Amino acid sequence: MPVVDPRYPLSELTRDVIAGFYRSFDSFGFGFPESVYRRALAVELRHAGLAIETEVPFELIHLGECVGRYRADLIVEQRLIVEVKTGPTLDPTAVHQLLNYLHVTKLPLGLVLFFGPRPKVKRLIRDDSREYPVSEP
């Protein structure tokens, strides 16, 4: 049985997603719209036997009213949010966006996958020090 390091929750799942990310990147390289990479990654992960939900909607609620509607690019195995980004550089706000999605959805872990000139992976763990109310769609 593999040793599980508590600093790296869901390490097997993230390993499989990151491998799919690099296979997708190797197939297409840099320069396509985000939607192409999101769909290619979903195909890769489904072929690897993972349960994938795409463009999953959720609402941000404040004082009982919806103040924002968002979509997570991918949710893998109902445990991991994946945000796909592309462009010449990775916008630092992508990390904050994913952290907010983790807080709102209560999922434990997320990946920002950057299909840029040089592919990058950012792995984020939910920090429960902030709370946001959310409603189920």
C-alpha cells in the first residue's frame, strides 16, 4: 500500500489528471482557445476511466440572494476542481479564482492547468479559514 503524505491529498487522482493534461498539451501544443483544451482534457480523463463533469454551475449567495453565477471548468471524481487557462502568460488571478471556487464548493483540492507557451500546473488545497455561502444549482 502506498504511503500517503497528508501534504498532498488526492495525490493519485492529481497525478492522473496532470498526466492527462500533458498528453493533451502534447497533442495540441500552444495557441488554441481554452474551450479546445478543456474538451480535450475531458476526453483524456474519461478515457483514463475518471468521472468528469464539465462547466459545472454554482451560485454565490449573500443574504439569501444570488450575487454571482460561476462555472467550474471540470470537476473530477466529485473531488477535484480543474480550471483550464491559456494565453501568453498565466494570469495570477487564476489562482485566486480557483481558491474562491474551492471555498464555495467545499471541494478539497484544485488544479490550475495552463496551456501556455510553457505548460504549468498549480495545485491548491482548500483553506477553511474563509467561508462563503452557496446554494446548489
